[in-house]
Amino acid sequence: MRVYVESYGCAQNQGEGSAIARALAAEGHLAAPSAEGSDATVLVTCGVLGATEARMVRRWRAVSAVAPRVVVTGCLVPLRANLFDGPGLARTSFVPIREQHRIPELLRGEGPPPRSTGGTVPRSVAEEVVLAQGCTSACTYCFSRLARGRLASLPAETIAARVAEAYARGAREIRLTGLDTAAWGADLPGRPNLADLLLRLRERPEDLRLRVGMMSPQSLLPFLGEYLAALDDARVFRFLHLPVQSGSDRVLSAMRRGYTAATFLRIVADARARFPDLHLATDVIVGFPTEEDDDQARTVDLLERAEPETVNVTRFSARPGTPAARLPPVGPRIAKTRSRALATLRKKIARRRLEPWIGRETPARVTEYGPLGSAVARLPNYLPVALAQRPPLGADLTVRIEGARSTYLLGRPSDAGV
């Protein structure tokens, strides 16, 4: 049958959606280009924000109006499946996150015989590999932790096998993902850590690149030195996604984040001392209940000191079942004003960090194609460079940086003949 897989949210959701699509293909199903014209559509949902949740329900209603069969999975299934109500409900199945391997079996034998729809042109050589379900934290605002449960790490040999399979499929960039990648291994025999895993995965072919995803400061700190040593390899992008959420220790305590602002800054200082060109990404929640002007000022100060190239600013959204949802909220106007201030600051810091790259020539790898004949290449620290040309996917080349925006660089290949 023709199956369309549509994923929303974080890199882990994207990786799980891709894994579902591959499993369906292995069963002989064909990939449909859209829900319209599919025999079944799989919807991998996200519920991190209230607005996202509402969007998921609207999307399900639209999909169920055109697809004969719908499978809903992802973070909304264990906690908010009751929201899916309407004419398409009788044709919808709900599959928990940890049972996604059942989806091909669920659709087996349904629909018309497969028929060829022609090949698709690859647009990326990147692929997500999920390290674990759940995490070890208990953040008071987090819906994802409730949806995914406690940490369940995949064994290192399973991850290595999945990386090898991705490489055989043509992937040349592996994005290691999870709610907290630094928590990986804490529940496994012998308690291996992420540095141990990286050392093992570095044995992969020389042309494979690894990008490690989001991790929590308190999980990384105990083996920070080991991790930075493991990061010191050309096959690993010098990229650190370390969400801080607030620069105020009082707010961090109310969030139950498990670290202080000083801990975050210490990790950043150690990482930048070892890798001066490190690409630092972080996340900030604005308008968390109990947040006051002084707390916002502390967040501004922390960002000015840490100077992250990438900052994801999100306004607090109370999620059902979380302790933070019971706290008195910050007024929406106040939250909006604070969010705008941080968005302005984010752009200023990013330009300050990215503009010094202008005029430099640096190695890069072409990882994906963009619109209108463009491409994206990644520097060794994972900064994206927009190219007006389309060199071959996976190509290693030298690029000359000619401009900077707040989220990416502009460049052109400087290799002769490219």
C-alpha cells in the first residue's frame, strides 16, 4: 500500500518518523508523496506547546478527511489521545511511542497491491539515530518527559549497527538524538557514558560525520573532560546543544533543572577553551511561572556572557499534568515583551559571533539541498552555510564565507571546478 509519514517536532520525532518509513518500505509498502492519494498516513505528533497540540489535532482532522487509514503516534498518544475526536476516529489507530515497531504489522495486508511511483531524488545525506527513550530528569514543565517515560537507553551495539545501516543507505551525517543525549547509558550495565559511545562510533568510516544532539548540563558535567576529548576528532562536529532555559537560579530551581547558571557557564567556558570555534546552541523559556524582571535580567546577562551562536527562545506553555501548570502564570503581555527582548538579543549575539567568519575560507560538507537550486553545507563546527549552487550531496569542499545572517552564513565554493 501507499503510505505517507508526516513527522512534527524535535529531532527525535523526525528520526522516529524516518525509521517508521524505512520499516514500512522493508515490508514492501511504497512511500506516498502526501496524505492525499495515500492508502494510509502515519502522523508522528508533538505536544511540547499548547499551540503545537492544537495544530496536531487540526492536522489529524485534515488528514483523516482524505486518507482511508490513519495511524497516530508520538508524544500526544499516551497523554492526550482523547483530543482526537471526529468523523475520522473510526479509521484511526493510536500507537504508543515504544510500540512504533508494530506499525508495519498493523498495516500489513491492507490496501491495494503496491505499484511503482518512481524513485525520489535525495535531498539530504543526514539521518537521525535515536539513542534512548525518556530521560533521568523531572523538569516541572516538561510534557515530553511524561510522554516518553524514564530513561531506556539502546545498547551501544544496537546504535552502532543502526549507524552502519544508515551509512550503507548513503547517510554521511548521523544526528545522534534523544531528550538528553548525555544521559545515555546511565541505565545500562557498567554505566557507559556518551563519550564511550562516541569513541566507539568514531571507528566508523572516515567520511562519516557525527552530530550529537541536545543534552542537559547536569548530565554532561560528570564526564565533561572525557566528552570534550571524544569531541576532538574530525569525524565529530564541534557542536554543543546545551539548553539552559533560564539564567536565574531561582527559576532553574522552580523548573527542577538540577543545575545552576554557574554550572552552565563553567561547561561553556571549558568547551570554548578547548574549541575556540565551538558552535554553542541553547534554549531559553520565557515567562515561566514565578519569573520576574530580575530573573529576565539574569538570563540576558548569561546569554551575553556565554554568547551562543544559536538560541531557541520559547514562551512558556502550561502543559496538562505537569507541576508547572499549577503555578500562577506570568501575564501574556509581560511574557511577549520579554520574548521580543530576547529575540532581539539573540540576533545581536549571533551576528557578533558569525560576522568574523566573513572573508575566511574553510572546509565544509554539503549535507542537504534547499529551494531554488541552493544547498546547505556544514562547517566542522556545524554552522550552516547557504550556497547558491548545488555541489553533490556529501561532497567535501572549501567554501569562502561572503556574508552572515542571524542563523546562517552565506558562501560559495572556492574549489576549482566545483
